[in-house]
Amino acid sequence: MGMVGGGPEAFIGDVHRKAARLDGGVELVAGAFSRSAEKSKSMAAELYLDPRRCYATYREMIDSEQALAESEAIDFVTIATPNDSHFEIAKAFLEAGIDVVLDKPMTFDLRQAIELKKIVEKSGKTFALTHNYTGYPMVKLARDLVQLERLGELVKVVVQYPQSWLTNPIEREGSKQAEWRTDPKRSGAAGCMGDIGTHAENLTEYVTGLRIAEICADLGTIVEGRKLEDDGNCLIHFDSGARGLLFASQISMGELNGLRINVYGSSASLYWEQEHPNELHFFEPDGSIRIFRRGTDAIEPLSAAAARASRLPFGHPEAFFEAFANVYKNATDTMRARYEGREPTALELDFPGVEDGVRGMQFIEAVVASKGSWVKFPK
């Protein structure tokens, strides 16, 4: 594994490193961790990397790694940089024949996303996008219960992602994470909808199997002087005729990381929340509630994917790192399958990819364009 980005003070870079190595079989050996050569060297030293494989730029990293013996060079790269550089870095590694794991949202805008999809398809390389919430076992169980038609016909979906960390203008107080996320030159056209709204959109389509057909969005900037929205509310029409609500907010006081989804069907419904991820609530039409708990014997007969995504016996909580690691596990198992000359299994292929990235950018473009009117998604 090589890494671009994820230097000092970068929260998500460290999550990527821990998640990738959780199951063994992946070793971080090279990186270009920062635009600052000194910060990159500092990060490499902290990670006990060979200083000769700490690079000043990602292009130097590509050239130097390609000059190594195949058994020594990186097999894949993780890109954990701000949104404005995703496209150019991913493009360079894919065209160099190196598999890519990329943080979300996939690109700066939809035009880049469509172009990157073409590059991925032409390259034949494995491409994973870290919509990590799809890695939770109970999310996979929810998806499979829908596929088993245990809910009947889906009629309504409500998904919400409230946070409070941007309630105050901390981007003007030295917060590195807030600075780039609220800067349209680095984040793109959307603020909270690009950062966390895309997670809600991706979770919705993953669990339900439905595709958003059109959306009506009301975006707001609550903190005075902020250049991008920090709150948004959306009405959704799905391709099946089902209806939905989606809201994402980073100024909802008291909320921490409140990603939640309700899926309502004609026969039953379900509910899952990220802050209590080891349980899935299933509501029967007679008013009774069944609670599925991660790791129990009830899970595998219903969802092989959920069983595969669990590591510990029941009663031992698994959470954010493990879900993130499940994206890496399936992506790297897919890479290994292709190195071995075999087709990866359906379970190995269960990770977000380039099509999810395009859908995310279509979502961002639609909500920004909406301004309270209905906007259709491309078919």
C-alpha cells in the first residue's frame, strides 16, 4: 500500500491506514503524505517508513515505485487528499497501472467523475471509493432483507445525517479540517451535502437498491459569512415511484455523527443508526419489533455479506474502524483475485466503486442546481 495525503493533523488518513491493515495482508510501504516535504517526512518517520520511499510529490512516487522490482513496488494507492486533487491523482495512478482506493466524494465536479469512470474502465484496475458506512454488517443485512422482499414493496425512505461540528465558524479559527471543507475552491460546489450528504445518498441507494430519479433541495448557510451551505433538506422521488426525505446538517447542535435510515415497505420496515451500529430494528405489521444483533446465529442465513463483515463473537461491539476495514478487505481481496487470475466473488466485489462515485457527484450537482425546484437525475 502507498498513500497520498493523510499527513499530520489529517483525521481520515489515519483511519485509512488503520482500516487497511486491520485484517493483515496489507503493509504501508510508501507515501507522499503532504504538499509540504517536511510534513511528509515527519509523517513517514512517525510511521517508521523507509525514508527513501517518502516522496515529495505523487508523481515522484509513481516514477520511483515503477522503477522498483514488482515484488517490492506498491500494489495499490490510497488517496486521502482534499476533493480538488482527487481526479488528477487517481488518473495518474490508474494510467500507471496501479489500483486505487479513493476517499469520497470522488471528484471536484461531475465532469471529472464521468471522465474518471472512463479511465477506470479503460485501465481494468480495481477502484474502490470509501463510502465506509456500507461496510457495517447491519447495513449489509438491511440491504439483503430488502432484496429478500421481507419489507414488501418499498414506499418511503427517510435518511438523515446531522452533525454539529460546524455550528461555529471554526474555519476562521485555525481548524484545518473545516478550512478546506468550507472552501469552494477545494471542496467543490457543495459544503455539507458534498461532505456528508453524499454518504446519506449512497447509504440510501445501497440499502434499498432504488435509484434517485429526481430531487428537490433547499440548501442553507446558517453561519454568517460561510461560502458553502452547512444545512440541507431534500425531497426525493425514486425510480420505483417510492418517495423519500434526506437531510444533512453540520449545524445541528448536540448531534455528533447521527447518520440514520428508515426504510418503509408495504409489509414491514427497518431502522438503523450509525451511532448504535450493531443493531438493526425490524418492524412487523402487527406492531412488534425484532432486533437483529451483529454476530448472532440469526444473521448468516439471511445475509452472507453481513456474516463475512463480522470479526468478533456477538456481544463484542464492532464499529467505525471495522466498517471502514470491510471496504478495504473486499477491495483488496478483489485485487488479489485478479492477481491470481480468477474472477472475484460477489462477496469480494461488495464495495463502493466508480459508479457510486458518479452517483454521488450527480447528487451534488442536482442539489446545488435545485434551488427549491425539482431536478432530474441522469438515467
